[in-house]
Amino acid sequence: MRGEIIAVGDELTSGRILNTTSSFAAGHLYGAGHDIIAISMVGDEEEAIAAALTRALQRAEFIIVTGGLGATSDDRTNEAVANILERPPTFYPEIFAAICQGDPQPLDCQRAVAQGEHPLAKLAWLPQGAKILKPGARMAGHLLVHDGVPIFFLPGVPHEMRELMLDCVLPMLASWQGGDGKVVRQRIFRVFGLPETEINRRLAPLEGGVVRIGYYPVQPEVHVSLTVTGHEERQVEEAFARAEATIRQALGAFLYGCDAEPMEAVVGRLLREKGLCCAVAESCTGGRIAARLTAVPGSSASFVGGVVAYSNSLKERLLAVPAALLAEHGAVSAPVARAMARGVVRATASEVGVAVTGIAGPSGGSKTKPVGLVYFALAHGEYCQALERRFAGDRSAVQAQSAMTALDLLRRHLAGLPLEGS
């Protein structure tokens, strides 16, 4: 189905808060086989809300509206909808009863509404014909079907919106589209080390017919979506299997994972499978590699710890990097990266050590060692290999690319893949 998302709130249009709810909704809707034709943000003005909804009704098969459902005076979504769709506001006593359940001194519903004594009474007034998405829950959220188009109104509070999206909206849309007998299969492939244009060149022959390929840069990686649709399950499954095999062959070692498994989870799984523990020695990344590894539940089984040695003196004292080596080659060099990797293995008694040292910028570079120059090293037993990379972008971009590259270096080593190319 073709859908549209409308996010309501002055906090979004002013830039005070990032619109994370729309990206969450779009990602899950696309994963369920739906097409999102537009995502818009409007402020807390009835005219703007009404105009956005009117446009969406002319082109979408379903609509998601988030925000503006609260109890304060600037929450105007329900009022705008009631006016534009000519659905008079209607009191829902079951909603108000759920609200009153949490009060230490519950008020009589009808009296409170009539006299305006309850600060949350506004939540119980919805456009006529609204269907509550989660009866009994103390959160806003309802469905209106207008001229055959389902319109889901969800709270702007992120955790409430996510709960209703997963528990109510996606299942309801699945049953809505189930009438046409459409079968949808999708997978997200996570790619690192190849630019989007090269990925597109390799996969372009796949595109067309029942197979659709999408390319989504999620810096510093690229996500590739494979979607196959049809009306016969066997044909869809066969086409999906052929397309997936082609994608895996075309992307080779640059393909590191699928769906919701990030790089750090892949690395942790490989370490556990091989019964190894790793440690990291970081300079320009400032702890980003360790932070990503420890973000994975159960990481203590494979990650010992790390050292953030930003200064040369700490590299010498904590990682036993020889002062003569630093003087001869400089902190940003392959020899120092290798010494850091070996040093963190010794300091932590781990089996594998990964090190990174570079110039993240915006200052500190030179003609021979420009901003964005980063060296990596991996030590495992007698093996110790260093790599040089040059990254573009600001300080944060260089650090993000460096952390990802260090994790990818570890992944490739553990998986027995070449450290360069595919």
C-alpha cells in the first residue's frame, strides 16, 4: 500500500527536536512492504494540519499522523481533523475512565468534563467515528477511516508511538492489504567499504519486474533493501532466493550483515564462535570503538576492554609504545599503530588487539599527514597487520568512519576474508 506520514509539532518545525518518529514509522512500514510516498512536518496550526491532511487524502492509501494529540492548548490535531473531515468532536467516556484510573483522587467523569475541572479531559474528545487503537491504555492513539482511507493518529511521544506502531498499526495494515493476496518478502543488506554508486552498478541488472532494490546511505555504511512482491508465494520465494544469492555474490566481503544486526553485533558473534576475546587501543576515535562493542548485550563474553591513549605519554606508559618509535615515525603512523595493537594485547591479556591512531581534524594536519589520515592495526598471536586510510568530512565523520573501519578490520580477520577489497 502507498502511505504518507505527517508529523505535527512546532518543536519539529523549529528544529528543537529531531523527527525520529517518522523515520521509525517509515522504516517499519517499508519493511512490511509498504511504499511511503511522502513525509512532511507541520507546526501546531490547524490550517497547516488540515492542508497536509487534505493533500495526503488525495494521493495516499493510508496515512500516519503523529503528534498534536495531547492535553495542552497547542495540541490541535484533533480539532483540525474534526473541522476538515466534518466529524464533530465526540466524548469517549472509556478514554476518560482510563485517564482517571491513575489519579489519587478520581473525579466523576461527566462532572469533570462538564465543568472543565480535569486537566486531561481534552484527551477524551475525538473526532466522530474514531476507533481507539489500544483501549484501556493511558495514551492517545486512534484510527479514522475516511472515504476508505485508514488514518492512524499516534502520539508524538516516541516510546508511545513505537508501541502503537508495532502493536496496532502494522498488524491492522497487514490485514487491510491482505485482501489483495499480495505476498511480500524483504531483507536489508548492510554494506561497508563500497560507495553507493558502485553498489548500484553491481546490482543494477537485478532491478525490475517483481524485484525492487533500494539504496540508503546510513553513514558511514550503505543499506541495500531487497523487496520482492507477487501474488503467488512460491514464485515470490524463488525470486527472492535468486535475488539474494546474486546480491551476496556481487557484494562479496563488503556485505557484513543483514536486517537489524549492526557491525558490532557481527564482530561479537564471530569472537564468541571462535572463543576469542579482544581489546582496543584508541587514539583519534576517543573510545567510540569500545562504546560500540559494549552496546551489544553479552559483550562481556568477548570484549575485555580498551585504552584511550590520546597523548604520546600514555601510549608509552599504558601501551608500551617505544619513545624512539614515536620520535622516528610520529604518533600517526603504521609502526605506532602496530605497537599499540600489540601493547593492548599485553596490557589486557586478550587474544586479539585492534588499534587506531589518526588525525580527525579540523586542525593538526600537514602536507605529509593531512587531516583524515588514519592508521589501523590488528594483532593476533604472531600476526600483526596495519592499514592506512584517508577519510573525508568533519571531525565527527572521520571518527565515525575510523570506528567502523576498525570493527570491519576485526570482522574480516575473524571471518578469514581479505583485508582489502572483496
